[in-house]
Amino acid sequence: MTIILFSGCMRPVQYYKTNQIKDGKYDSEYPVQPVSEHLEKITQCVKMVSVLAYFNNYTFPLESKVKKRMVMEDDFESLADHKYFLNQPATGTATVIYYQNRKVGLITCAHILNFPDTVYTFYRNSMDEPSEYVESVTIKTRQANNVIELPDIDNFEIIAMDTETDLAFIGKDLDINPSFPIPVFNYKIGSADELQWGTHVYLLGYPRGKKMISSCIVSKPSDKTFLIDAALPRGISGGLILAMRDGAPNFEIVGLANAISAEKKQYLAPKRMEEQSEYDVKLPYTDDAYIKTHEEIYYGVTHAISIETIMEFLEKNKSELRIKGYFLENMFF
């Protein structure tokens, strides 16, 4: 370390000359060499996933005494007193890990794509317990899985999905060669088991639909999962997590971000009246109150899926991937 001090009228300035420690381990210090060029290249492989699920909702009057088995019959719509059309969006992050023979494949989180096919709600009895009579049923009619920044390539197919590990592989078979390059992540597969407390990692994703890079620190490392102190909102699910081994450009994938810590809380809220936008807090409230749910996010606590779990998922679904034309040996570097 060399220290140079300037005195006199000038403000003292200290210059430190540091050397990268080459120990074969993941770095816990900030990189000495510039990394922007390498990260910019990697960001081109990271894409935003936009999902939109479409539903038909049917409601049934209590006096009709509609049961679940009746809803499964072909003419159940005639029993409904109202029909609504609903849609539910979701966004997240995916990484291109495959492109060969006009087939493009990405790895992401399952919960971004996992919408239920059918949801029932039941009338409640005098004991406030669900009865056997259906109040409403919501049926998914279709789902669009699109990857932003891949123009003219939409409606990706879910090739493999595991809700337990929260992983999914989506793919698309292109009819013609695209008019633009499709960058593929081709850095090394890392090892979450080698992460240590304080290991420095990078997180790449789309919080609130904006492509961002965050510099994070690892906590509670293991070969199955770990935590990072990323303070990013929704949309980061599926975000790529990279560690460096002995400095740039030695990036390795060590996992995907899959969940932020949050807690749902219920509270009483006033009835919103059209003629006023705010209530006078000095006056007592006498109108109806409603129960509302608020999800409080604890920023700075983000859960991650390890690269070991990702590789196990891909290996487990190797046959299904191969049937669709995706070969595991051609994924990653």
C-alpha cells in the first residue's frame, strides 16, 4: 500500500494502491478492475417477462344451491346470474440460457407464470364455515407469456415448471431467423456452496419494469438457498445473481432471486366517496368501514435459489427439454 500526502494550501488526499487477492475464492471485496463493460454485456441476456392471464368469472345465487360437481358440467353457465371477464398481470425477470436451431430458452421463477386454472369460492354457513354451495368460480381461458426486448417473439411456452423449487424454463420455436442478435448467457456455472458470509455479488433484474443492477452482500449461504441484502421491489423475481472469483471478468452464476420478504396486514378502511378525495381527520367518521389487505415489504431481505437447485431442476426435466428440442449440454458455458 502506498500513501501520498499533500500539505500546504491543498486539502490532504490519500491514494491507495491495492492488489486483487488471488485465492481461488469468491470475492468479498469490491472489484479493483472495471466491470461495467462485462456487466453491460451480461445485461443483454437478462430480459423482462410479462405475463397476462385471462379469466371468466361466474357468480351463482345461493337459492340455486350450485355445487362443485354441477360447475364441472357443460351447461353450468346457465346457472350463473352474472359473468365477468377478468385479467391478471405479472412481471419478472428471465435469463436467456439457450439459443440454437431457432429455439430460444430462458430460466425464470415459476410463481411469475403459475396462475391457477380454476378457483372456487363457497357460501359460508351460520358457523362462518364454507358450505357446499358455490358462490363463484373463476376459470382461466388463456395465458400470454411474453419476453420484452425480444421483438416479434411472443407467447412463450412453459416447457418445464416446478412450483416447489419455484423454477421454470420457457421457450419459443422461431419460424424464421430473427433480424436481431439473441445474446445468450455464457459465463461459468458457479457454486452457491462456496459462497461465504459477506461475499460480494451482483443482482440483475427488472424491479418495477426497469432494468437495474444492484450490488449485494450474501448472508446465510448454503447449497440450497441464501439471502442477499437487495433493496429492490417487485419484478426482481428471477433476477440473475453473479459472483466473481479472483476479480473481473471471472463472473459465475450462483443463483436467481425469487422472493422478497413481506407480510400481509389487514386493516379497516373508510368507504371512498366520489364527491371527496380526502376525509377531514378532525371530524368523527360515521360511514361504513371495510377490511382491506396491505402487503408490507421488508426491503433489504431477498431470498435466492442456488445454482445447484437450478441445475437439479434442469437435469430432472432433461427428457422433457430434449423432446422439445432443448439440450442441457448446450446450456450455460
